[in-house]
Amino acid sequence: MSLSGFFAITRPANSVVAGIAGIVAYLIATGKIVPEALLLFLIVLLVTAAGNVINDYFDAEIDAINRPERPIPSGAVSRLGAWRFAGVLFLLGILVCFFTNPLCFAIAIFNALLLIAYAARLKSTPFLGNAAVSYLSASIFLFGGALAGWNGITHMLPIAVITFFAMLARELLKDAEDVKGDKAGGAVTLPIRIGIRSTVRLAFFFALTAVIASIVPYLWWGQWYLAGILVVDCVIVVAVLVALRCETADCVKASRSTTILKLGMFASLVIFTLSAIFL
């Protein structure tokens, strides 16, 4: 075992970005940053890191075949060590929550339990696993808003809905791309169950739902926000449209739909942040 292995198993870049999103969420909810918002960064970072570690714990046997360079199969971290490390990270994240408020504490507890349930069981459950990942991404915005109380959560609800449905569309498209590997590994995903074309159509429906929800913040941010978000919405719609003709995993992958959708989601976060600061 090594310190570098324990560092790598947290997927630090992913965890740091999630922590920053927590601060951005508070900024969007309130239009300002306060010192307490740094707690959001720390909590989200710790809980996300814990989720990454527990995910590797449950995926150890699969990673031994598909990703032998990962910390557990490579021997950099033992499976028992990963289990204990995840517990410490979860505990630290929850302890820091004591310095926020009951709303943040409740969301952190629920998300920690959901991360464990996802890694242990939901990941292999068609659609529910996709929905869990989408909720966890969207909940960062609810968590950031929760630091400002119920008004903050209410203000962040449209952003969370947008994120949830956009992420759900992307998760389904990623599953459509990975059909060959999932079949070989014995996984049963939604596109394996209902077919690639039906899955892409469902992803398109969820993308449209995200686009419709993105109009709601116009009520408080006005026409400049609307002008910016409509451009992003076009990117999101096009991202899924290019995959609608696909009937094979290779076609979905070649369409680069998930990459375009990811860029659209990042652009929407930029629009939200700029709107919170200037509008």
C-alpha cells in the first residue's frame, strides 16, 4: 500500500471539481460568497472522494480485468484499506456538516447512503443507477443552496432539475455507447433491455425536459440570461439529435453526442454563474 495509491483512489480532480461546484451553487443561490461557503467545498470534496473510494471497493473484481492499473487491483491500496478509508472520508464529511445547518446535514447523510447503495447495488440496476448518478450531480446545487436555508433550496430547484435531466440524458447515451463492453461483462443496462434507438429517444426526451426547465430562471435573471441560455439549449438539443439516427453503439460513440452534451452542460454552468454575479 502507498500514500499515492490512497490519493489516486479518491480521483482528486473529480472530487475538487465537485467541491468547487458546491461553492458555485451557493453563489448562484445568493449572489454572493461568504467564508462559510468554504465548508461546502470541503464537505462535497470529502463525500465525493468517499464515494469514489467505495465505488472502487465494490468494483475491485471488475477493475482487475478492465482496469488493472487502478489502485486496488494494482496493489497500491488493499480492498480492506479502501473500505476503511472510505469510512473515514464519509465520517469527516459528515462531521464538517455539523458546522453548517440541519438542511445541509440531512442532504449529506442521504447522499452518503445513496453513494454506498449505488456502488453496492444500484449501479447494476437499469435506469435506477442512471437516475442515482443524475440526482447526485444535481444535489450539489441543492446542497449549496441549503446553506442559505429553504429559500436557497427553492432558488436552486430549477438549476437542480436542469442538471438532473441533462445528466440523465448523458448517462443513457453513455450506456448506449458501452453496450458491447457491458454485454461482455454481463451487465444489464437500459439500452441492452430496450435497444439503443429507444434509449437515445428517451435521452432526447430528457434533454428537452432540461431545456424547458432552463427557461424558468428567466423569471429572476431576465432577458440577458435568456439570450445566453438559449444558445446553450441549442447545443444540448443538437448533442442528442445527432445520435437519434443511431442503432448501434459505434454510431452513438462516433456521433460524439456525450462529449457535446458535456460541453453544453459546462456552458450552462458558466451562464448560471455569470447571471448570479451580474444579473
